[in-house]
Amino acid sequence: MKIEEICSVLNGELVCGSDKSQRDVTHAFASDLMSDVLTVNCSNLLLITGLANLQTIRTAEMSDIDCILFVRNKSVTPEMKKLAEELGMALITCPSTMFRASGELYRAGMKPLF
Amino acid sequence: MSFEYRVTGGDFTHAGYASSQVKKMLKQLGVESTVIKRVVVCLYEAEVNIVAHAWDGIINVDLDTDTIVMKLTDNGPGIADIEQAMQKGFSTASPEVREMGFGAGMGLPNISANADIFVISSEPGVGTTLEITINLNSAAV
């Protein structure tokens, strides 16, 4: 699923990485627990989270995750955006809860990890 | 090659900087991506542990063509029962640390699962030392 499709499905906004809207993401993993995120092994992965801070970006970096979806209208701070830009990541925000966002993306064809 | 990084307790703004630098270096050296992932997961978990639990710490990274050895030494409260600390789910993290997405008692088990050799020692009231070794030429643990 392309990043622009994720935005379309969830009424989301690509707040960082506008040049990456055509990037393909095949799987998704939803968690607010960063140590959980560090256990996953998958390329082309979307991280769905309600945790919006610098460590979310750092954790994604360590996990080779290039795209993060922030749910529940969480704000992306300028520091988060700057770091994500340096790392070539795409950041999306959306108003949905994590449960709804995960459900809508699953229905649209996004694959779970397990 | 040897590198040293200083880590400040409580400084979540810069937590992960050392791990990020090591990741970039290993990429430049052409190390296999699955090995890089294991190295940075170990180092990042350990770096966050210093930020979360200690007053300060030092990370020493020694690298040759075969292995990377990461030694993290902190000044902090130490760990009274290492066996207990290695159990999944055991944590003494503060609510502030948990709000950052950590402190669920998975850090040390994550390190153990990704390292080829993992040695931990600690003295309560003094600090904790982790020594993590990973073979750069093997993709799987």
C-alpha cells in the first residue's frame, strides 16, 4: 500500500516526507511500547503508534522502519520532524484511534506481521 | 577502531545518539543489515537504560573486522538482583520512563536475545556494566 493510500484511507496527513508519498509499505505493527517495536524484523514496515516523542523516531531508526503513523491526532514536534527528515522517514498523523486505524488499514489490504 | 560516547541520565532528548552514530558507521563499513540491526537494538536498549536509570555513563565501542564489543559503564543505583532484572516484564522504571515507551522489562532480555556474548555486572549504589559482543560475520544469533 502506498503512503498516499494510507493517508487517504485514514483521512491522514503526511506531515514529513512529502516526496515519499509513493513509497510502498506492505506490513504494519501497532504499539506504544518501544521495546516491543525493537523486537520486530520486517522490511517495508509501518509503525502505528500513539506515542509521539523523539524516542519514537529513534526507535524506528534502530528498527529500520521508514514510515510512522501517529494516531489520535498526536502532534509531531519540530524536533521530531527534523530528525525524521535527516533519517529520510515519512510521518503521518491521523485522527483515528489505534484500533480504528489498524482495522481500516487491515481492511484496505495492509498485512499484519504475525 | 575505538569510539567513546558519554551519556547523561534523564536526557531523553539525546538518548539514542550513540546508537545512531554506530549504525551509520557500520552501514558505511558495509556490514550486513541484519547484523547491524542486532548491534543497534542491543546498544540502543543499553543506552536508554543508562538514560532511564543512571546518573551518567560511558559507552566504549571497539570494532575490528570480526567483532564489535560495546562496553557500557554507568554511575547509578546498580542492580541488586541481576537474575530478576533479566526476567521479561521485570522493571524498576519510573512513570516518566514508561511514558517514553520504555520500562516494560524488555530491555535486558532484548539485549540477551540479540548479543552473541552478553555479560552484565553490577554493584548496588555504584553502577552497572554491560559488555555486549556481536560477531560481525554472522547474520543469526
